[in-house]
Amino acid sequence: MTTHVLADTGTLTGRSLRHILRSPDTIITTAVTPIALMLIFVYVFGGAINTGSDESYINYMLPGILLITVASGIAYTAYRLFLDMQGGIFERFQSMPIARSSVLWGHVLTSLVANLASLAIVIGVAFAMGFRTGASFGAWLAVAGILVLFTLALTWLAVIAGLSAKTVDGASAFSYPLIFLPFISSAFVPTDTMPGPVAWFAENQPVTSIVNSIRALFAEQPVGNDIWVALAWLVGIFVVAYVFAIVSYRRRVS
């Protein structure tokens, strides 16, 4: 049974990836907004922002930019899933001996591959802009693991949006709050510079712990409790979103 699911997932992932390869502008478009934000914050606002540390501003804000990159990219998953639902593709799959979960996992894994490609582009531009890190290979692996888990968690939220939306615009618009969330966190300025209620929200929302963990890994500093808080948030979101997505899918195709 496991082999059957894996084979079906691989086939459907290949189908979705071919769509991406035929329109690579999807990956480029996803990377454009974060790169534009980097340019604006580093070369326009960066000199006026005091982060309370000696590190360059590009080093400070890159973790938040990476999260924005993922939040921008997952909108395409909801969009493609919505089009598949409207086009009757899922009904055709139902008439075939295909594992139900593989249909959704195909979209999720495609999102993971596409977002990793966008992240690589953004990190490459960041290096060109002066980003430097002495992070070890293990630290880079830890950063990659956090970003993979973050992408999977948000992509399953995108699956719910794609299955529940009534219009194409509605399918992709859900990602806007996710893109905005890093701005109310420690991604661009320290939270202690914010007004009381805003600072409380910033310190207790998931993005701050994720950003702090990635920043510490890049800076070769102890991650402290932030990594455990970040993992708890990410695993919790992933599990809840996955369950809701599977339930929504079964209702739609039943």
C-alpha cells in the first residue's frame, strides 16, 4: 500500500512539476517581491534602522525575507489546485485506482520544489548584496530544515484555500496576511522598539521565533528556546492544516 501511494504521489508530482517547467516565470515572479523588499530595506531604510547589533542589516533582515518568499510562493499552489478542481481533474482521478492523498501531495511537493528554487535565487541575490555568514554545514542544514517545514506547513494551508475558494482571486488572496505577518515580528526591527500591544503580538506569534532561530544559526549563535518554540508552531500548523485539508478534500470529492 505504501509503495502504491509513493508511486502515485511521484507520478502526480511529476505532472505538476512539468507545469512549473513550462512556466518558470512562476518561480521568478515569486522571487521578485522579496528581492525588491531587500533592495528597498537595505539601500533605502537600512541606514536609518537600529537593530541593536553590529551585524549588517542584510544579515539581520534576510531570515524574514526568506519567510516572505515562501508566503508569496504558496499562493500559486492554491491557484493551481483551484483550477484543477474547476477543470474536473479530480473527478477523473477518482475513476482511476489512485491513492486519494497522492493527489494533494503532488501539489504540496511541487510547491516545496518551486519554493526551494525561489529561496535559492533570493539567497544568491542576498550574497551579491553583501550577506555573509560563517554558518557551518550543520547550521545550513538546520536552516534548510526549518524552511522546508515552514513551506510544508504553509502549503497545506494553501491546499485548504484552494479547495474552499469560490473564485480564482479568492484562492490566492489568502496568502496576503501571511506575507504581511513578518512585518509585525522581529524580522525587520527588534520587537522592543514597538508599542506595547504590538510588541506583545510580535513576540508571541510564530514568525518571530522562526526568524530568531534562523538568524542565530546564520550568526553562529546559540538558538536558545526559540528553536523549540518555532518547531512547536510549525509542527502544530502542519498537522492541523493537513487534517483540515484531507477532510475538505474528501467532502469535495465525495
